[in-house]
Amino acid sequence: MQVLRGDATRELELRGTASELTELAGLLTSGSESVALDHVAEPSPHDRSLSSITVVLTSGPIAITCAAGSGELYIRGGSPQFDLLAANVQGFAEGWDGDDMSHLHIDYFPGHDCLDESSEPSVLGIAG
């Protein structure tokens, strides 16, 4: 799995195979854990490739963040919110039809079911 970040826009792209996205869904429901990510030497159009994802079980809405200059993506939130996000990630992976352009936006908006307003704009992509 790879995570790319645009520093100026704070946009994140999480990309993996259907199997890797299924593993991400499992990571979200398992609680606090860290996993290493694959490095992308040329992350264009993004600025850099992140090195790890850390999931931290707290309470409340999910915050998906990466501190400026950090190589680590943090995903913090409560169990009910993680379950909902994991179901969306899993459904996306299972519904993949082979189109490498398929993607799922994970962006906060007022009244969002599981995201905190501090979450950075994210796109989940799938690769064959």
C-alpha cells in the first residue's frame, strides 16, 4: 500500500490493491496499530510518499492527518466511526470492477457520519 501527500493542498492519496485495501479495513477495526507503507520514488503530482500509517483508537469522529514534514499518516477516532469507514473501504475493494481510475473520496463536510473537520482531504484508489 502507498500513501502520497501534497503538502501545499494537504491532499492524501491512499492507493493499494483490493487485498491491501481489505487489510486497511481490518486495520481500522483492530484498534491501535502501525504498518509500514511502500515507498514511491516519484510521487508526482504529489510531493512525497509517506512511510507508515498509525491507527489510534480514541473516541468520536475520525481525524486523518499528517503533520507537515512527517512521514506518518495518523488516523484517530472512535470504534463506531472506524467500523463505518472500514465498511466503506471494504465495500470499495469488493466492488472494484478492474478500472484503475476507480476512486473513493474521503472528505469531511458538515454533518459527516464519521469524519472530524480536521481530517485532510483523502482519495482512496485501487490498483490492479
